[in-house]
Amino acid sequence: MALAAMALAAMALAAMALAAMALAGPTTPVTLTRARPGEAVDHLMTHSGGDMEVHGADPEAPGWVIRDDSLTPSGKVFTGPTDRNACGPNADRTACPRWLDSQHLTQRRSYIPDNQVSTLQWRELEVLAAISLALAAFCGWWICRRVN
């Protein structure tokens, strides 16, 4: 009897979580694509093999950044190779931004806007709570089954 009540409660809570997710509306990432000038670069990561990651600061992307890519003119993600003379440890501080400008990179940044972050967090909580309740109900059923 107690097991049936636990299972029913878990199913009801899971149904409520799914209904709340459906009523909350979509959480859609926004993607910005624009030119990335060399001076707008926030930080560079140069790997030992010569590969490079370029990440830029963007005040126009308020919210939770999901993805930040630098794209070549052909549309592929820029990974280098790095010009060690322009962006190496002994290079002039203005040389690397000038070299990056010569690469004609664009920035593609995907983010969840500030007004949707809390909706996404509530959805995550609902899903995890539903999974936890279902697991608790299964454990209760399993224990009752083993005891009897």
C-alpha cells in the first residue's frame, strides 16, 4: 500500500514537472555573428602544437555564453597555426592584434539571454527533482520487494 502511494506520488510529481516545463516556454539560445577586430580579443590560448584559440569580450551578449567561436572567412572554426613572431612570448603587444586583423576573423557567440537563464535553471531543477523522485520510488519498491 505504501509502495503504491510512493509510486503514485512520484508519477504525479513527474507529470507536474513536465507540465511546468511545457508552460515555461522555450529557452532558445541567441547567436551573434560579427567581425572580430584584433583589439576586441579578450584572451588567446596558444597550444604547444601551434594551435590557437581566440576568445573575445562582447558586451552585446548579456547572459550565459554557451559557445564562443572565431571563424575564418570560409566559415570554419579558427585554430591557427599561430604566427610565433606576432603572437609569441617575445612579440610586441600590438603585433598580435594586427596579425589577427589580417586573418579577417568573425565571432560567433551563442548565449542564453539574462531573462531566460532563470527559466532554464528551474527546468533543470524540475527534471532533476523528477528523476530523484522516480529513483526514490524505485528504491522504495525494491526494498519492499526484497523484505517481503
